[in-house]
Amino acid sequence: MIPTTDGPGELMGPVEVGQILGVKPQVVVNWIREGRAHPSAVDSLGRNRFTAEDVSRLRAGLGQRRNRSLGAGSVQGESEEGGDAGQGG
């Protein structure tokens, strides 16, 4: 179960997390719903709250996803280049 908190502390909501990561707050909310983001706490109003460590994990995960996407794109690019060379010859 996710702990609850009522104190201000060092906790951030989806708006702050989105600003740090360069995405809209709704994207952060979607990640929570999809199970890709896990808040450390939920306040008394049911709002998700993240620590700086949570944000660091999310940032690292974003980098891995982007690297995978770039890797897939470069493989496709290599295939397309190879195909173009064969057609031109």
C-alpha cells in the first residue's frame, strides 16, 4: 500500500514532475494509470506525490525508452539505406 502524507515536505505533484521532465501533467497522470510511474505517497485528498528520487527514476526510464526508440530508428535507417543502394545499382 502507498503511504499517505499531509505534510508539505519534499513531495511533488504531477504538475511539478511534468515541469521537471518536460512533459504535460496529464502525461504523468497517464504514466501512473499505466503503471509506469509509482508515486511514493498519496495525500489526504488522494493526490499522488513524488519524491526527488521518484523523479530521478522516471527520468532514467525516459532515457532508456528514448535510447530504445533511437536504436530502432537507426536499424530501420540502415535497412532503408541498404535497400536504396540495391535499387540504385
